[in-house]
Amino acid sequence: MDRTERMWALSSLWAAAREVYPYFDRLETDWDQAYREYIPRLLDAEDGLPVWLLLCAFVRLLNDGHSTVILPKALREGNGVTPFRLTHVGDRFLITEAAEKSLLLREAQAIDGVSMAELVGRLDRYKYTAKGHPYRGHLESWLPVLLPGRDHVLETDGGEVPFAFPDQLPPLLKAPEPESRKPFQDLDQGFRLFAGGVLCARVDDMQHVDHAAAFQKVLAETKPRAVLFDIRRNMGGMTLCGARYAQPFFEGSFGGSRKWTQLRKAADAAGNSQLTCMGPVSRQRLLDQGIVKPEDFAEAERYVRRTQFEYYNDAWESPCDVHMPDCPVLLLTGRDTISAAEDFTCFFKANKRGGTMGERTFGSTGNPYLLSLPDGGRGQVVSVGYEMADGTPFVGVGIQPDVPCPPRAEDVQTGWDRTLDLALDQLA
């Protein structure tokens, strides 16, 4: 990017956040001052990847999982791709996909002498990680960017393994997914009926309304005694879709979150800026004349600081032919439960309609504002603030389960979904 494009990209990201970012009242960083400080750094940077890393680091100051910069495809793939996939279990990284069978379910401990924890720390400078947990696939996609060169050494609990970042991803073998040891009837589409009439619905995204319709159909056909939603790997999507899964368990309208977004009108912005720019003598004169009240100046300050918000509660209701308002419900959550899946979790947790079990969720949701950047890059900034209906925060901290039951690496290595089986026992 030349100097003009760099300034345009930085300014676009700065301006977008000023207009839509909903957490300026909590942000420790002075966003305007950060913009001023990044201008010379960006203009002096070497062209190519260093420029884009600065843009990533700039948006990372917003400290939000839905606010980020997507690198151009040429840069993402310019150093090759990572020829394995990792699963973060506890504080360990297990190799769950690789070209060599001997690597499957080995623990990745370091690359080129750099521990996995340090690599996650490097990633966190540019991409939000949740308390040291990179969202599924993010670390692998960034390793060619974080590690210079093509040839490297992966250190595992089975020894050192040389590898290279190839231009194209080779065919990868997959380790078997951990499974329940309890008998079940497979109903397809991720639905299983376990002994005792427990219907387990594995839902990995909130993007397919037809899958939600299929779930309602299975509910009507099986009439289960209890329902277990497995959303440990749910990547989110549309909250509307999540509401379709939840509707059978609520009567009428329901919700789970309190939301807010910036409240701004051009004329109001102008009037409030005039109040904040007044000197003490002019302010006192307006107060003495009764033209304004003290609280008007406080509101003007909030407006100019972009912390004047419109608050509202979410509410959902959709036609549904199956009604199970008394059916016990348990949600299995994990560190990769994110976005609309967390909205879905709020439906049940905030209304005390169902229990949660597993791990805390990722802690990131909100409708992102998208903008195009040079060379095919993209930026996005969250536009809606969230907390549970009772005021409990979860963005940045995750939703804690009622019954903590984190997975264990040894269970993954032996192919046992211990958390699922304990959840089934909990329902029983």
C-alpha cells in the first residue's frame, strides 16, 4: 500500500469504530490518541505484511472478539499453510488432523523452541484470544504469518518432527472424534436418542433454519423426556436461527440479553459539541439563564465521548407446532461456543429454563460492521453491546456453566466424550 492507501485504511477503521463501537465507556485505550500514534508508525512501516500487522494491532486495541482485520488472501497464503490442525484441551494442544498418522493425537508442545503458550501470546497481539484460548483454527491460520520462513520443527510429546508450510494444504487424516460410551439411536442430522428418552441435538452453527425445523420435527416424533443441546463447537451465525431451536421450550415471546448501540443524530451531535466546547463563563451564563441544566452538560459529554446509548432487550417468537415448556433442557457449552450460540445460551440461562454444563463460552457476540480495505483486506467492528438480561456481563469473560466439566486431554486421546456422558448422567 502506498502512503495514501495506508492512511485511508487506518482512517476508515478509526472512523468506523467511532460511529458504531458500543464499549467506549469501558475501553481503557484513548481511541483518538491511539489513531494519532499509529499514523507515523504506519507511514514509516515496510510495505506488505508489516503494514497489515499494524492495522490488526490497531483494531486489537478495541479488545473485542468481533472486531478484527482480515488479511488479504495473498498475504494469508503468501507464506504457505499449516499442514496440521490443533484442538486446545485444557492447557494442551493436541494434533487432531495431520498428513502423517503417527502425529494424530500427539501433543504439540512448541515450534522452533517457542512454546505453544508463547505462540498464542504472539497471536493475541493481532487477533483476540479468550483468556489464552485462540478460537478454533485461528492459530493454525496465523502460524505462517507469525513464524518466518517455510521450514520449521514441531516439538511433540513423541519427539521432534520437521515440517514445512506448503503452498497448498495436503490431504489430512483426522483423528476420530470422541464418542459417548452409552447406547443411542442415531436419527441423522446430528440428532441422537439415548436411553431414558434423552434427545441429544448437536448443533455446530446457527445458520441453517431448515436444521432448526428438522429439530422441531424430531421433537414431535420422539417426544423425549429431556433434551441435551451440544453446542460446544457452535460457531454462531443468526440469533434468529437459535431462537427457532429454543422456541418449543418457551411459551410465547422470550429473550435472554440486554443490548445497546450508539444513539446518534447529526443535529444532536452538533448541539452537544457546542456545549462541550464552551468555556466556564459561557456555561455558567446558560445555567443562570435557565437555558440548560447541569445534567445537559453531562449528557453532552457522553454524546461527544460516544457513550450515549440506546438500550433494549431482545425478544423472539416464531410459529411452532411443538410445545414442551416443561421438558428438562441441558446445554453443553465449550470454549468454542461463540456469538449467536452464546445468545442461545442466554435464552436458557437468563430465564432459568435450562442448565448449562461444560466450559465457559468464548465470550464474544454482536453484529459486526464490515468495511472493505485495500488489496482485498477487510475490517469489522462490533456494533451492539451485550450482557445477560439481569446485567451479568459475558462479552470478554464468557458464560460460566452451572456445572463445570472441562474435557480432559487423555479422554480425547482415548476417544471418550466424557463430558457428554456426564451430561447424560446429569439429566438422568
